[in-house]
Amino acid sequence: MASVMGLLEARETAARVRVDELRVEADRILAELAEAEAVLERRAIALAELAEALAAPEPEPEEPLRPVPVPAVVKVPVAGAVVPVWREGLTTEALAPDYRRLVGMLEAEAGGTGLRAQELASRMGLERVPAKVEGVRSKAKRLVERGWLTEERPGVFTPRRANR
């Protein structure tokens, strides 16, 4: 004969399983109810909008609609912006500030012999630590790729030539 305690534990376990099953079903039904309520709300809004639009008298335009001119948006370069490819008529104003400074420093270099990334970093007021120097080198290389600077000798950056 089974013990009373064992019978009660078995009944409790069965009741716990049934509660868990009902919770899962309740969660499913609540999710389905929320979805159905959202659909109902969208359709009620659509119906109200349609009724309002149909009830309103059609406005008669006094004169034909003319397109409104949209002012041209002038994009100001920001740090981290893409460096455009150099072309005739493009000025350094198209460059982000750090790139503009690099080109300006190299153009101001009197000897025209060019500067290395370490010298550029120093002139920009940066520490001569590898991370800063490599950042400057990366920017200078990008300017070379896009035609703003030249690198006639490895690691020595010079301004682009006018005849290029």
C-alpha cells in the first residue's frame, strides 16, 4: 500500500504540471490577443481616417500648385569623413579639418622636401608615440591615394604638383 505522503506528493506534482501547462497556454493566448488588438486598432484608425476624408469637402485650388524650390544643402566636412578624390577646382575646404591641416602644413613647407609622419604629428601638436604617428601616417596615405598629396620617397609626404 502506498504511503499517504507519497500520494499527496504525486498529486502535487500533477497539479504543478497542469499549472505550468495552463501558464504556457495563457501566455500564448495573451500574445495572440495583443496581436489581434493591434490589428483592430489599426483598422479602426483606417476606418476613421477614411470616413473623415470622405466627409470633408474637396478643396478647389485657386491656382495650380508650383514646385517649391528646395535650398541646396551645403555639406560641411566632419572629422572621420570620407576623403574625396582630388579633381580640378576642388579646394581643401572639401576635406575634414585634420586632413585640411595635413595638406596645409605640407603646402607651407618652404623647402618642398616633404615631411615624414613623425614630423607631421609633432607639428600637429601630437605626441610622437606610435599610435598618434600611425594615425597621421594613415591620413597622409589616404590623401596620397586620393591625389591630394604625393609620396615620391617611401614615408615622405609632399604636396601634389600643380601639373598633376
